[in-house]
Amino acid sequence: MSTDTDGPGDGDGDRMEKIDVRVPAAVLETVDEEYARRGYASRSEAIRDAIRDWLNPSPQLSEEMLVDLEESRKQRERGETVSAAEARERLGLSDVDEE
């Protein structure tokens, strides 16, 4: 690894390090075809973001939660839901918590 002195860093206050990585040619071709389409300015930016996602993966929803979300979507589409304001009104609750 060597210190890359060409850039200011990735915005996290850390200095940038240059690494050499070997990947199959087909993978690199796909990255080159995709990074701009996905809004990245460079291949390096896209790969840095992928590494960050690997280090800090997004939380995964349980199968039960996904089923519940799908049912909620269907209820909304059928018009079976009400706004929070309407629910508060029906239940006789105020808009502001009283302490």
C-alpha cells in the first residue's frame, strides 16, 4: 500500500491509500460500464462506496417484516388506511403529547 497524494481524502478526514487489487476482467468491465450510470464520478469512487457498504452493511429486514410491509402497501392501495391526524381524531387524542 502507498499513500496517494493526489487527492484530499474521501471526506472522512482520512488520508487516501492506494492499493492494488486483482479482479477478473469481466468484473472490471462491468464496473466500468456501471459506475457513471449509478452516479459515481469515477471507478475508484464506486469501489470505495462498495467497500464502505461491505464494512457497514445496511440492516436487513426480517421475512416477517417484509410480509407486514407488503400487507400495509396492499391496505393503502385498497383505501383501508387513514392519516395519523384522522386516527388521533377518531381516538380522541390531541396532536401534542400532554405531560
